Amino acid sequence: MKKNLLDERLLACAEFVREKSVLADVGTDHAYLPVSLILDGKIERALACDINEKPLEKAKETAQKYDVFDKISFRLCDGLKGVFENEFSDLAIAGMGGEMIAKILENCPYIKCDKYNLILQPMTKANVLRKFLCENGFEIVDEKALKANSKIYTVINAKYSKNEQKCDLLFEYLGKLSEKGDENALAYKRKVKNSLLKKAKGILSADKENEFAKNLIKTAEKIKI
Ligand SMILES: C[S@@+](CC[C@H](N)C(=O)[O-])C[C@H]1O[C@@H](n2cnc3c(N)ncnc32)[C@H](O)[C@@H]1O
């Protein structure tokens, strides 16, 4: 019994999970991602973590329904605070704001290690997350744009590389999607371009010489669609 547990967003996350890895799914809610990956045979075990009791109960119900309860360890915790560093190899944090995802990573010092494969799916403020990753030594290895519920999102695949970098504005807003030309990536670029121009216009209407706003316009002009 299964399937179609995953919508486009979680499907895109699932693609970045490595075969035979042990996945920690932080903010698991219904645990669709780990349950589906176990049912597909891509992974054998997972940790389903959530800060709230109700979602974790839902996670347990899903695991019971699909008969994979004994393959998942359930943790009621904030971020990775209830997980030891050797318990997993791949980490998914999906369906939260970019700032919250960055905070969860920041609060987990051991995640700064290249053995972890990070799959991060911000619902908002993807730019804040990209900037955090760059400035804290994480490399964005790949990104995929996707459409779900008529909205456009990104999934970021990252790993620790020690290389702390200044993040330029174009990379902050587009990351690896600047290299992509598929339909969803183009829609993402269009959205970013429009929002940068709108933001710049708002600032310039109050301060005609604002350098930051001029920079936003220059960045928007670099986005080729
Ligand atoms: C919108 S759901 C996302 C569920 C699933 N990951 C997805 O993408 O469909 C967000 C979940 O994250 C949990 N959450 C929020 N902050 C958290 C934190 N600091 N640590 C762990 N879980 C958290 C919430 O309780 C909620 O169940």
C-alpha cells in the first residue's frame, strides 16, 4: 500500500537524498518524506523530528499506516538538539522559512562537517538561507526550482566545505538557479527579477540616490530570462 505521499515539493527534496543513507527529517510533521523513501527502498532507516507533539503523533500514525514504524526513530526536539551526530548522514529541513532553517543549522555545531548531505527547502526568504550558507562555509552543490500549489520554490542541496565566502547579491537571490534554464527555474528568475526591481523602486521613491537600491537594479539586470 502507498503512494503519492509526496507533492512536487517533497518529491524534489527526495531526489537529493542519497541511496542507502540514513535521513534525519527535521520538521517532519506527517513524516511523508521518510516514509515514502523507505517504501521506495531508497533508504532503510530514518529519524523523524519535530518540535511539536501533534505533528510527531501524525508522523507515528503515517509510519504505522504504512508499516514502517520500526524503521523510524521519532524525536520530539528543537531542530537537531535531540539527535546525536553519528545517527544520520542526510538531513532534510523542508517547509519552513529560510531564516528558521538557517537558525536550526546555526544551533547545531556538528553539522559543519562534509559527511552530511543537506536538503533544504525554504518556503520564504531563500536568500537569507543562501547568504547564511555561503558565509558559514557551506557550499551550495545544486538547486532545483519547482512549482507547488501554483507557487514557485527552490530546494537547495548543500554540504559543508569550510570555505566561508562573501555572498554577492545575485547568488544570494538565485543561487545555483542562475545556471538553470528549465521552465521552473525561468519562472523563479522572473519572480526574483520582478521583486528586486519592485524593492529598488520602493527605496528610490524615498531616496533617489540610494546605493543599495541601485545595486538591486544592477543585480536584476544581470538576470537573463
Ligand atoms: C509546515 S510543516 C513542514 C512539514 C514537512 N517538512 C513538509 O515540508 O511538508 C513544518 C513543521 O516544522 C515543525 N517545526 C517548526 N520549527 C521547528 C524546529 N525548530 N525544530 C523542529 N521542528 C520544527 C512544525 O512543528 C511543523 O510540523
